[in-house]
Amino acid sequence: MEIRKLEIDFDTGVLKINDREINEYPILATLPGPDGWVQRKLFNPELATGNKEECDRLDVTYRPSKSTLL
């Protein structure tokens, strides 16, 4: 899937990819969290079977440049 636009709101449970709300299948989203930890949310949990391998995954990674760390 090509992603040109991404909206993720953990608080309201909204996941949109390319302006389309995703609600047909379960997706486990992983985002950078506080203090270097990750935060995860399962979108559309009512469609999940309980086996995390059956969920699609969306992983967002942020790596600051060396100049950002100064």
C-alpha cells in the first residue's frame, strides 16, 4: 500500500490512510512514545481474532539527526 497521507489519533481512535478511514481490518499501529519507548494501539479491535500475527501492522519510526540531539 502506498501511503501519501497519514492521520493517527490514539486518543480518538482515528486511523486514516490517504484520507480514507481504515475500518475493514485490524491494524496494530506503533509510534514513538515518551522517553524512547514505543506506544501501540490496536485499531478495529472488534475485528481481531486475538492472534496478533493476523493483524496488519503500521510502524512509524523517528530517528533524530545528530544535530537535533545537540
